[in-house]
Amino acid sequence: MRRGKAIGWTLLLGLVAWALAGRGLVNYDTLYALVWGRDLTSGTLPDYDVSLAPTPHPLATLAGAVLSVLGAQASIDAAIVLAFVFLGALGWVTYRLGEEWVNRAAGALAAAIVLTRRPVLDFGARAYVDVPYLTLVLAALLVETRHRRAGAPVLVLLGVAGLIRPEAWLFSGAYLIWLWIGGVRDPRLWALAAAAPLLWALGDLVVTGDPLHSLTGTRDTAQRLQRITGLGEVPGTVPRRLGEILREPVLFGAAGGGVLALVLLRRRVALGAAAGVIAIVAFCVLAAAGLPILGRYLLAPATILAIFCGAGAFGWAELPRGHPWRQRWAWFGAITLVGLVVFIPPQLDRIANLRDALRIQDGIQDDLHALTPRFPCTPVTVPNHRPVPLLALWLDVDPTRIAVAQEHRPRSGTYVVPTSPRVARQYILDPRDVDPRIPPPPPSFRPVGANASWRAFAQCR
């Protein structure tokens, strides 16, 4: 019954997230996971060296292989469905942690906060792997909360998460130390913790011949796109990015709730505080390694702060009547709730803006898909890197058969350009892309099709 309840709430919260976002899209990184998964099922190794290739996440590529049997568009649609299921799972496990650490009201508020933050909805609706990763890490925390030093179940969840994002490796290492301090020293647990990084490195070695390809490739892409990185950028970036995710009233409630809970409910929330610190340390390690400092890498500490905001609002109920701090904490909780209510209108505006952005970009992608039957020959040249994995899936070709106008001036094939600067502006991979200009088609290319968002030209030889 408990498992059925969890599944039911996961699906219901996923539907709520879908209703808020309005639709879903599959982001560039996950599209490449589908392309590479298709390659695996066809008996060929993925090409991780394509221009501006994203980081190859082993579990995402494996999932892409499973979904590839559905066909190109069906695999994309299935990825979107799974994205909202994971958003629902994130909401449910956030609630359960809040319930375990504080009480049901705190858990419900934390889940509501997480599922109504525009960045969380945005990353989830675009099927970023960060949401499944975060859900697995929080599930591991939930297992440890309910059964202290649970051992293998926690490390299995963190190991699966570690095949999505490497930050989980640090969680596994910290957990092994925690087990060691408690006298649990089973060598099999160390093998479980080592499995994810070894499997990741083995996958890179088999595909590229370099076990550190994911690290070096991601670092090179970050430099090419001029993304912010380096340990020195962390102090200024982390508070700003957390503020962008959670907004001011949540940060206020989390700050006060964190202090009050750590002082008055220390045993119940200590695990959450430790996990938040480890998540920040992991972020610093990525920055020090030269990897990009992105807001989605802070979803874990942001979710834990949301739970502490729930504690700030409702943690007072866990103190016995007559406790000198019960009334004071209740007043702080009331102020936190008032702040959250006051900020509902701007939060609704942010969600509305997200719905508009997803609708516009979905329409641009639909127009591109509608134009593909008019492509008479390859290679296909596109204005920037963003459409490359999409077209590779739709046309069932290798991504190397999709050229980028910023890097290559074609002599033959099909040339696709946006119909307006608006489309170009709303459909780029990164604001710091190699060259924001959209070169016109060569004079020898002739029109072969057009719609509201795209025009196609071709010269076949």
C-alpha cells in the first residue's frame, strides 16, 4: 500500500508539473543521449567527438538505447513523459524528507516550493538529467533517514545517481566515511561505491580510448562557450544562483528555519544539513576541475533549503507546549508564510513566462519537423548547433551529416535558416555560441520549402 501510494502521488504531482509547464521539450544534452542510444542499438559506438558534444552520461545513454526501439519521435515523446514522472517523484521524495525531518506540513510546503520554482520546472520540462539525479540522491537520503547506516541500499541509489552525474561519487565517499565511523567496514560496500566512477571511466575508454574523456571534453566545451568556471567564481555565483532558483522569501525562511531546526531539532535535521554541505562541496570540486558553473548543478542544495524553509514555517509544532521558543518560532513561521503568499503573483508571472517560452520553442521545433520531408539531400546545414541532434534523430543520420553554418560553408546539400531574427534569438544553444550571426545560403542554392519559422534551400549533386 505504501508503494502504491508513492506511485500514485508521483504520477499526480507529475501531472501537476505538466499543467504548470504546459508542455515539455527535450534539451540538447538528452537529445544526444537518444542519438547515442540509437547508435548502440544499431551496433555502432557513439561518436562523443562531434562538435560541441555534451557530456556523455552513461545511464542517460543506456536509457536512450531503450527508448530508441520506439522510433525517433516516439523516443522524444517518451523522454518528455519520463521527465514529468521524475518531476513528480522529486516532489514526492521532497515531501517525504520534509515529513521525516520535521513534519507533514513542512514537507508539503517544501514540495510545493520545489515544484513551483521556474528553474526546477524548466529543467524538468526540458528533460535534463539533473532532475532524475537529484531524485535518486534524495531517495538515498530518505532511506538513510528511516534506517540509519542502512549501507547497501543507500550506496546502490547513489551508485545509480553516479552514472548520471559525478557529484554522487562524493556523496558515496562521504557516506562510506560515515559508515566507517559507525563501525560498518564491509569491503563490499566500498566496491559498490567505486562501481559508478569505474563504469563511467570504462565506458569512456571503450568509446573514445580515453577514460577521462567526459572530464576533458566537458572542460573544453566550457572554454569554447566561454562559460563561467573556476573556484574563484563560486562565492559570487552560488548565492546568486540559489536566489534565482528559490527567490527571497524561501531563502529567508530557509535561513531562519535552518538555524532554529539545527538548534532545537538537531538530531532530526542534521543529515539534511550535512547533505547540503556535501552538495556545495561537490559544486566547488566541479568548478575547481574547470567544469562550467551552472544553476542546475545547485538543485540539490536548493531543494534542501526548501525543506528548511518548510521547517521555518512549521517546525515550531514539533516543540512541546510551554517551550520558550515555540511561540517565537511560530511568529517567524507566520512571517515566512506571509512572505511566500506576497510573492505568489510574481511567481505566477515567472511560470507564465516559462509556458510562453516552451510554447514558442515547441512551435519552432514543430515547424522544423514539418519541413524535413522537403529536404532533398544531405548534408543538411543548420544555423547553429541546437538542431543537430534533433535532425540526426528525425532524418536517421549520424550527427556528422548535420553541418553548422557557423563552422562550415556548404557547397551542396540542404541549407536551413530561420525566417526571422526572433526565431534565431529564441532557438540558440547558448548566448555565448561560437558566432551569433546567421550566414545566408550560398547563391547557387535554390528554395525548396518554407514555413513560419524556417526556410530551406538546396543544391544536390
